[in-house]
Amino acid sequence: MQKIVKRDLTKGNIAKNLLVVSIPTMFGFFAQTLYDLIDMIWIGKISAQAVAGVAIFSTIFWLADIFNEIIGISAVSLISQSYGAGQTDKTKQMIEQSIFFKMIVSVIMAIILITVLKPLSLFFSNEPIVIRHILDYGIIRSLFLPFMFSSFSVNTAMRCTGDARHPMMIMTGTALLNIILDPILMFETIPGTSLPGLGFGIQGAAIATVFSTFVAFSVGLFILLTGRSYVKISFSGLFRLTKENIKKLSIIGLPTGLEMFFRQGGQFLLLKFVSLYGTYALATFGIGMRLFNLVFLPLLGLTMGGSAVAGQNLGANQINRTHQTALWAAFLGSIITSIIAAVTVIFPEQIIQLFINQSQVIEIGKNMIYIIAPSFIAVALSLGLNTVFAGSGYNLPYLVSGIVSRWFFQIPYSALVVYIFRLPISYIWVGFLVAEFIEMLVILIYYRQGKWKDTRV
């Protein structure tokens, strides 16, 4: 068996190292984004109510995703720094325990999510068909939450040691599997053909997703257990947890988790504000979030690659190389998002029509794209600079930026728009735009303060 060649991210050309780790990661996330878009296109063929149902579930889902984020960000710092410092045994231990700890926590969160799903759904909609779509889709997704979150940990472990190729292959392969399964499972007759499908409706979309997630987890774990990546873990090590590592995995990423709580809690309220404009507005919001993922997920791939590079360089005490990594990540991300923003602004109607061909949704969606598109660049700059925070374990900026942008500005502003001035929904979209630029400024302030330079885990 021939192993892939290891790359020392603490040496050589910084931009090249960043691209070597990030491009496969970005490609994998792009494949996932492509699936998300196609998935919403298929769901749009059912009804606007189905799109609204998925949008509502995606917002409720943050309850569980917060804990995934806390453990995941902690693992990035711990794995990348120990690997960069040449501590192979510690790296192996952190990979094993982060996967097992994530699995335990996600089982608990799956139970909680299933319990609260219907009451929270009724907070957003009183349409029986929308509630039915939320439950049909959400319960299946929730049942397989442990495999979904653990698959993230497996991919994170490989990226943090510099192996971005395997996660890319896993994410691309499972995204393609998902795309193939969707129409087969969802429709009585596969669209565009005369071939019979299984006709499970929106439940079919959920089944396709959870099956693909299970495949992703299984393949990734097999790669780590058999030593086909840079670090070989042991099966028995997957069932050990030390108090010290539980504490580290729970605390290092806690500021990021709290930031996500405030961010997604804000999103929760914003979805409620949008719901007051009707089901078509909810459907537009759901489409908008998928379009935002078209920007966010590739950028997340760039950020995760950059965080691995930053973490390894900090582990080797290479401060200037870490600084250059963040600048390159911000620069490359802004180029990518500028292109995407230009395309969406030029072809807004055609993009919305890909998802759903209803005039009310198209009109709302066009205005949304025109207003929100410039915020893509702010997101790119924020995530680029964030590489040093994730790599160092200094995650306080995540928390402060989320609170300031969402709770000090966007939530009060949106409440005024809806309840006091009763303005059109386009003013809600303006709040999204301004909030992203506020967050970028907060991140920039923390970056320039430089406390990340002295932080280690």
C-alpha cells in the first residue's frame, strides 16, 4: 500500500501550502453545496410549503449544531498544534477521542431535537402541510445525527494533519451519491425519465442525506483505522475518554459555540420575523440560505485549510507565517466571493427559477439577492482572518462579533422594521447586509490586537 506524501506546512511557500490544503477542502465543500442546491431544487418541485418546511427545520437544527461546532473547533486547535509540534501520539489520541466524544454528544442532541421539533415548528407556522413537511424531513435527519457529526470529525482530523485529498474524495463521492438518490427516493417517476421511483416525497430527500452521511462516516473511519492517511488511529482508542481531553474539547471551542448560539438564536428570531410576511417569504428565505451556502461552504473549506496551516505554524512558533496565511486566505476568499456575487446580481431571476417557478417567490428573491450579494465579500474577509483564531484556540472574537452584529444591531433593527414601522421585507434583507460588515469590522479589530499570537492549547 502506497501512502500519500506528507507535506510540512511549517515550511515552504505559504500560499502554495494554503492552496494545497484548501483547494481539495473547498472542492469537497463545493460538491456538498452543489448537492444542497440540487436538493432544494427537487424539494421545490414538491411545493413552496415543502421549501418552507426545510428552511424551518434547518433553523431549528442549530440547537444540535452548536455542540458539533464547539467540539469541532476545539479539535482543530488540538490536532493541528500537536501535529505541527511533532507529537504523533498526542495527535492520534486527540483524533480518537474527538470522534468518540462527538458521537456521545450527538446521541443526546438527537433525542433533544426530536423531542422539541414539533413545538418549535409551531412557533414559525400554523399551516398543517408545512408542519408535516418539517416533521417528515426533520425526524429522519435527527435520527442519524451521530453519524453526521462524527463524519465531520473524521474529515477534520485528516485536514488538520495536512491530508485534504481524502476528505475531498469522501465529500465529493457522497454528494454525488446524494444527488443520484434524491429523485429516485422522492418521486413516483424520476423527473425527465420514464423510470419508476420510490415516491417517498420529502422523506426521500432526508433518507438520501442520512444514507450518504453514513457512507461518508464509514469510509473516513476506515481510512483512519487502516493508516491510509497521515495518522493511523486504533479501534480500541475510539472508546477511551480522559477527563483532561473532555475538558479541552468542551472549553476551547466554547466561545465559538456561544457565538453560534447567539448567531443562530438571532437567525431563529429572524426566521420568525420573515414568517410574518407569509409562506412565500419563508420559501425565499430557505432558498436564500442555500445560496448563502454556495458562498459560505467553499469559504469554510478555505478557512478550514487555512486553520490547519495556521495551527501547525503556531505549533512550530512560526508567527509571521501564520499572519501571512490569514492574509492569503482573506485575499483568495474575497476573489471567489466577488465572482459569485457578480453572477448572482446579473442573473437573479434565473437563479430563483432554478428552485421554484412562482412569481411571488421570484420577486421577493430578486430583491433579496440584489441587497445581500455585497455582504459575500465581508464574509470572505472575516473567515480569512478567522484562520488564526481557530488555529490558535483563541476563539473569543467569534463570540464578540456574533453578539455585536446580531444582537446589538440586526435583531433590534429587524424588530423595528416588522413591529414598529411595518416596512417591506426588503428592509429585513438590508439588516443581513449591514450585520455582515459589522462582524467583519469586529474581527478585524481583534486580529490587529494580536492576542492570537501568544495563545496555545
